[in-house]
Amino acid sequence: MGPEGSRRGDLPWAALTAFAPVVWGTTYIVTTELLPPGHPLFAGLLRALPAGLIALALTRTLPRGAWWGRAAVLGVLNIGLLFPLLFLAAERLPGGVAATLAAAQPLVVAVLAVAVLHESPSAWRMAWGAVGLAGVGLVVLGPAAAFDPIGIAAGLGAAASMGLGLTLTKRWGRPAGVGPTAFAGWQLTAGGLFLAPLTVLVEGPPPAIGLPAALGYLWLGLFGGLIAYVLWFRGVTTLPVNSVAILALLSPLVAAVLGAVLLGQTLGPIQLVGFGLSLAAIVAGQLPAPARRRRGTFSALTTKELSQ
């Protein structure tokens, strides 16, 4: 099967991988409407650590050798460090600005794919990453946008942390004989253990949990944690890393749709244009670059002509 057929075969996995950022897009509304205020790190901890421990209990598979260190690094980058940076950005910046900074992740991955994975630079990936970033900006940025230096640094740090985590996950792959559930469990547990002391230090004792909060934490832990990360890391180790990275743009788009449907927030013409740009970037990110096809076709024709 050629590259084009291979990429078509990737589309079902891309759709499954997209489940993760779609569910993560519900985090904002679940946090604001169901969870106790002032405990975002506790929410991140409950999203990561119980899910990781459940995955380990189900698979009964622990890292071996170098994978103890690799799992710790990936868990911190993809989960443990990412959550505090996202929460700090959301605290210091309007949500739209924070979401736009996080949407820079596909551009980070496009650069890291060259530096870490030694892939050829791709104007196609960079261009569509920029289009997706612009689209998210149109959807979520508003007149209340503000630019706090610490918040901006945290937002860019979150994009860099997840981008590096994705790239290293792609470089190291998954150990032979280890399934995606165990692989996700290692990282969720490592990220949760990193978050546990930080949560106690910053937020103190856990809040009282009523029925709405319990349902919210269950949603974040089961769907936003265990199921989402199993599918996400399965996608990262299977699909091209840039294709996975641009799927993350779905999170702010889902958050904006839920805000409009459930909270009565308005989506005007500019936001709809932004939606169109972002969705075009997500779709284009799952397709092979036209320039690459043309070069391959030219090379094949030239070889055929020379042999005649």
C-alpha cells in the first residue's frame, strides 16, 4: 500500500484519537458548572492519578529498564507539568487568550519534528498550523483579551510541554508487548504522582464533594482521563505526530460550542469564520502534503523515462 492508501487507512484511528481533545474540550464547562471553585489542581489530580492506577490494575504491567525514566518524563510533560501551566494561564489570562496560546502546539510539534525526529521541514504543516492557530484565535479571542507576561509564559510553556511530550512519545514509541492501556497508565500515574504534592502545597486540603462535583470528577477521570488518554497515546504511537498535534485544536472549538449551547454565549460571523479555518486545518493535517505527492510522481516518471 502506498503512502496515500496508508494515510487513508489512518483516518479511522484519527477519528478515534480525536475523541480525546473533544472530551478535553468539556473540561472548562464541567469545572465551572459542577466542580468546587479554587481547586483546579485537585481536579487535574483526580483526572490523572485514579485513571492511571486503574489502568495499571487492569493490565498488571509495569515499566522495565529505561522505561521507568521515560514513563516519568512523558507523564510529567504530557500531564503533570501541563495541567499546572494550563491552570496558571487560565488564572492570569482571559480564557480566549489562554486557549489561543495552547493552540500554538501544532507549530511547536512541527519544529520539534525536525529537531528531535529528524523529519524534513514542512511548509505544509507550518502553514496549516498557523491557519489553525488563527482560526482558534478568531473563535475565542474577544475584546477583553489581556496580555499578562506570566500568563503568556505559562500558556506558551503548556504548548511547549505538550508538544515536547508528543514528540518524545513518537520518538520512543511503545515498548514491545505493551498495550496502549498500560502505556497510558504509566504516564497518568507518573503525572498524578507529580501533581499530588503540588496540589497539597498550592491548594491545601481537598474540597467538600457533593453529588454534582462527584459526577464532574467522574467524567473528568473516566472519560477525560482513562479513556481519552488510552486513545490519545494509541494515536500518538500510530499516526504521524503532526496529524495528532493538530487534532488538539478541537478542544477550544468544543469548549466554544458548549459555551454557546449551554451558557448562552454568542458565536458571531467572525467566530464562524474561525471555526471554518480551524476545521480546515484539522482536516488538512490528516492528509499528505500535495508537494510531496508531486515530487514522488515526478521522481517516478523520471526514473521510468530514463529506463526506456
